Amino acid sequence: MREGLIPAVLGTVVSASGAALLGSKYKLAATGILGFGLAHVVLGTIDLIEHR
């Protein structure tokens, strides 16, 4: 399995759950979860590109 794929996929799942929570009363927590997921997507993508 390619290095960086797991963080990218995990980040996508976490970002989707954070985006789904944006409409709830926990808007601040949802924003944090969304940012955490997006950071993992970016770092996983960097690993995928770096280790071709």
C-alpha cells in the first residue's frame, strides 16, 4: 500500500463527518474536526506525491 494513502483516506472521512456536523449546535467542535481532517488530507497527499 502506498505511503500516505491511509492519512488521506482517514482525513477524508473525518472531514466529511465534520462537515456533516456544521449544521448542529456544536459548530465550534465541527469546525475543529473539519480542520483536523483537512490537515490530514493535505499531509497524506504530500506523502503520496513525495513518494512516487
